[in-house]
Amino acid sequence: MTITNYKLRMTNDKSRMSTFLAFFFLLSNYSAPLNVFGQMSQKPSPSREPEGVMNKTPDMRKDSLLKIESQADFDSIGRTYHQGTPYALPHAMFVIDRQAENKIYYINSQIFRFHKDFLFANKLAPIGTDIYKAVYFSEDRRFIVGTVAWQKPVEKWTWELWEGDLANGEHIKTANEVINKTFFEKVYFKPNSIRQEDVSAGLGIDRVTQDELNKNQEYLALNTGKTVGRLHIIDKLDDTVEIGDNEIIVLKELPVSLPPVRGIIVAKPSTPLSHINILAKGWNIPNVYIKDADKLFRQYDIRWVELDASLTDYKIARAALPKMDNFCAENPNKCMAPRTAPADLKVKTLTPLGAMRKKDSIAFGSKSANLGEMLFARLPGFTIPDGFTVPFYWYDKFMGNNGFDKIIGNLMDQDDFVHNPRVRRQKLEEFRTTIQNGKFDKGLKREIIQKWKTQLSGHSVFVRSSSNSEDLPNFSGAGLYSSVANVKKEEDLIAAVKKVWASLWKFEAYEARVRNYVDQQSVYMSALIQLGIDMQKGGVMISKDPFDEENKNAVYISAVCGHNSKIPNNNGIPEQLLFSPKSNSVALVTLSQQENSLKFGENGVLVETPDTCVDKTTKRVLTDLQARNLAKIALGIRRVFGNKAEQDIEWGIMNGRTYIVQARPYIEK
């Protein structure tokens, strides 16, 4: 199929999305791309070939062409991955021989799978040559190898190198000149790693970056899967909207939290590290971005549909109403009895993080206990801000002394509270206000203030939620509860503890527990009081490639200037990076779209400021070295927890030092 036909097909097929993510399935210079998993992570590989490889009889018998003088020339040697999908990517490998006056071979990629196959077959490289060293790592390399491809999102031809290629500026400039002299249209360089971006920045060559491709995206599968549910298009998510757990919801804006549903479609791109996507992975449901979804699917609103979301495409169609007698058999997790969150109410002592271990989560919550476990491990390379935790015992005593336990019990027995979301939201809001105005134990108040002044020297602190209903099996609780930032005064500290306690009864948290069958009478909240870090840079990272199970020990990083809370709260697209150990490279997925950063205010809390840490030349938040250090830390933290679960980690950088403020299991199913 010619490129012209591609353009016609893509223009006329309005139900499918553009090929912006072709980059991730990109054909590599030395081989085909990896197994296609991952809009946000995939890069070409010298050793693996993807699913959807073009399987056809070669159009011509020649091994290569010395020039590509027309579209027909390219079509005669080019191959296409994922043909017939929105991500179909026509491409052809090339080899430039520097010892033969930069002679270029446009390889017949319908015959040869990898560059090495062509080099060996044409006796350009002796059998047994260490191809990796010869063509990817050597400064005085004989060959420059790469790929030319058509990038539909920007309607341009590009050439690229493998992300792990250590080509220098001379190599890149030479290849760019040779290709543009021998190709029938202009070809732009597309760097595939931060190193390649840096090396090519001052060469004066025209480039197409991954960030440019991302801006043209029309589809992004953050979590793939199949589901059946009632489509619910939500133009404005407010307290009048009842969301059922049998629904596939379509949102115009991504909220901080949601009750469990069967599928999520948003009309605005998001990051894999948003709380919504973490929850979607825990619920094991499709979570996708589709441009103008609220308009495209208006015909299906309130209808039962089947959604099949893959990495490269989606299908949505009317479906028959599922029979309830089959539903429980197919989805036993939706029909289970309420489960009790474990808690130890005997521990009364305000306990430093350094005295806790993971097993103490039943008294202090997993957030506190996990930090204690990391402190015990004494991992190098980062600091955990000092702090102490008020255990569940004191929350339980506070609720009992004020009669609040009876109030919530009575509410849950009221019909309108149970069945009317507006009433439920209003009553829970009133209940939280009542909690925050509750009488606080005087002895506990003295003890908290004294420990704050002695252990933490009275410095600015964050008061963080740490509940026993977080990180239960298949239920993360991410983003459901409140924390209070930059607390500086005694009375504000006690008020912050009560606010954290009250956040256990936020509407979103209550709904999530109901829909995950967590017994509301068994939940408790502790308060972690921890030194505040006025982050110059902050973010979230996970100890895996969220889009490619085969890319072992990869680390996915999101970063912003200032405090990291903008990331889990879905406040704009952050800088997103992927460290891949196999190629030892850091790839830039998106530049930060943040215009402001969060900093400590003079009177406490966090305030927005126009100050930015973005490098004026590279437009990046993190340097390559900082990203690599973060990746090393993430894998070290995973080892602390036995390498049994991937970790979702919140971090910050201040004055050159890296701080870890949270680590929890990255729940996917």
C-alpha cells in the first residue's frame, strides 16, 4: 500500500485514530521494534521483532537501493508493522558505509529483518563481528545504521537511530546529509533518547521530537482490556451525577478520583501515573483517551456497549444487556462479601518512622510502615524526611469520645444516604466538618506538639493520611484521602491531624470502599507528621515499564517543577521519561506542559508560583543523570520489598539531594 493510500484511508476513517504513537512501535535501525506494548514506552530493538510484522513476498529481488527517487522506490523495499491499523508504519532500514565515502544502502526490508542480516549477507561485516559494538557504540565505527519512516501525525519523513546508539554529532550530521541527498523528499532526524537530543541540538539540523508526535495523538491506551457496560457520557462531573459500577464512563476532564466502574474513556490525555490510571489498573478495566469521545459516542449514551481497547486501536459497539445470573460467574470480584481492613488498636505510642517496619502497617497504615521499612534498609542515594505517626488507636478514641462513630453508623442506616448520591455527598461533607470541630484529647495534643518540637525541631511539616484501607489486595486507595502541606503552627498542626482523620469520610473514599466491598466499620486513619520538603523538582515513578512486560527493570518517571502533587492530581501533563536498562538509555516521552510550580508559602500550605526549573535550552525538568539516579533508587526500593511487587514511588529533589516521601505497591489487577 502506498503512502498516498495511507493518507486517504486515515482521512476517511473517522472512527479510528492517528498514528501519533507510531514512535513507540517504531522500526528500529537495527531490527524491528519490540513486542508492541506501549504508547508511552516502546522503542526499537536490535533483538526482538514485534507482533503484526508484515508478511509478504518481496516486491523486488534486489538487496538494496542506493537512492530512493520516488514513492514507488520506497514502497518496493519498505515494510509495514501493524498494517491496516491506525498505527501502520511504513519504514525501511538503511546502512551508511563511512569507509566507502559514505555510500548509503537503503535495505530491502521486505527481505532482511535486521541490519546485521544485510551486513553479513553482503559481506560488509565478517560473520562473528560484534555488531553492537561495531555499529552502535564505537566512536570510529564504519557503519551508521538506522531507519527511515513516514510519520503520519506530522506528515513528515523521519530517520532515526536505536535509542541505545551512542552516535556522536559527526555521525548524526553525516547521516542527515547523506539521507537528504539520496531521498526524494525532505527527511527529519527523530532522536530516540535524551542523549541523542542533546548531541543533535547544536548541529543545525531539522528534527521531529516525540513530544511533537504526542501533541497530535487521537488515541492513547493507558490500560488495555475488554469490558461490557452501560455507556455514561458525563459532561460535567458534580454531585448530581450518580456513577454506577456497571458503567463505562466518558469524561471530558479527568477528576482526581472516581468510584470503581467497568471502563474509563477520557477526552483529555493523561499520564500513566495519575491516580485514575493507578485505580483503573487495580480494577483491571480499560482506561483510554479518545479525542472528542463525548461527541463520537453520543449515539451510545445510556446504551449497553462492548469496549475492546488494545494498544493500537479500539472497538465499541452496542451489546445486549448482560444477564445477572452470568455476571457473578464471570466477575466473582463484583459479587464478593464485604472484607474487613485489618487494624491493631492496642498501639498508643506516637512512633518515629525509624522504629517501624512493614508489618506495623496494621497500627500505623502502610504509608508510614513502608517508609520505616526503607529507613531500616539504609539504601544509599536518597533521604527519607524524618517523621512520626499518630496510630489508629487515637483516631478510634477521638471518634468514640465525640460520638462520631454513632453518627456515621446512623447515616449508613438511612435510605436517602444510601441511595441518593447528592444527599450522601452533602451528609459526608457535613460529617467531615463535624469531625474537624470535634474535641481533641488534651494529653494527645501536648504529646504531638512536644514530639514535633523535639524530634522535628518545630520545622515545617506535612501531615499525611495513612489508612488501613489503603493498599488492600486489588485496591490501592490512591488519591482518596487528604494530606495537609507546610504546617508551621501548633494549632494548625492539631487542625491538620483532624482534617486527615476526617478525610477517611470523603465522598470519593466512601464510594470507592463501597464498590470494592470494604467494610466501612473496619476502616481507621492514622496521621503521619513528616518534615516538609520544599521541592525544586518532584514527581512520581514506577519500577516498571507500564506498557511492556518484556522490558524488565525499566523505570517510568513523571516530573514537574516544584512539589510533586500536580502529578497524581492530574494537573496538566508532566515531563515523562522511560529508563530502559537493555539499551541503557533515557527516552523522553513528553515535555512538561506545566506553566506554574507549587512552592511553600510564607503562611503555610502550597502556593502556585511562575518560577520554573525547566532548562531554557532543552525544555526539560530532569537531566539525564538525575533520571538515571531516580531509576536506580526505584529498583533499590523494589528490592527492599522483596522484588515481589512493583513500586509506585513519590520523590522530590531539593538542593541536589533526592527525597523519597512515599512508596506503595503498584497495583495492576
